[in-house]
Amino acid sequence: MREISCEQLKERMNEFRLVDVRTPEEYTGELGHIAGTELRPLGPELLDFLKTLNPSENIVFVCRSGARSGQTTLLSEEMGFTSTYNMVGGMLRWNEMGYAVTKGAGK
């Protein structure tokens, strides 16, 4: 599984499509979300969404700690994606680093 650190992602944000796989409550909750991410909760909706994407697109999956985004990265690789990454440490690490987050509704 390909992984990217929060620090690496912060430096290269414009190179990736960011997909957050948490629940809507988590996305708008305490840890917030990275501006510009797309919310696609883990489950059937995410699977349908992945089927619509270009398998060579640069995508980083994000969740709370890196576990669900890791599962999604593995799933995407099984589906033939060649440039998907798990954000190591998830939003917990992103917040720990003091990086900007958006809280509440919206992208």
C-alpha cells in the first residue's frame, strides 16, 4: 500500500484529489476536514464513486487515524488504481501538526 505523510501532503496538496472516507458527522466534527476534500464515506457509495474515477488519477484517502483510508487505498489498488495513497495518521496527525482544518458543513 502506498502511503503519504501529512507533511508530504501539505507540501504537495495541489498534486492530489483528496477523498475523506469518514462519516458526515466526523467530517464536520471536532477534527474538522482538510479544505477541498470530497466526502465519500466508506461503504457502497464510495465503491460506486471509485468506479467513476480514472484509475491513474493521483488520489489521497483521508480518515480519522489512517485505518479506513488504508482499507480504501488497498481496495483502490485491487480495482486497478495506480496512484492512490493513504494519509498516514489521518486527521488526528493533521491536527497534531497544527495544519489548517475546516469545521462545520461545506467542502
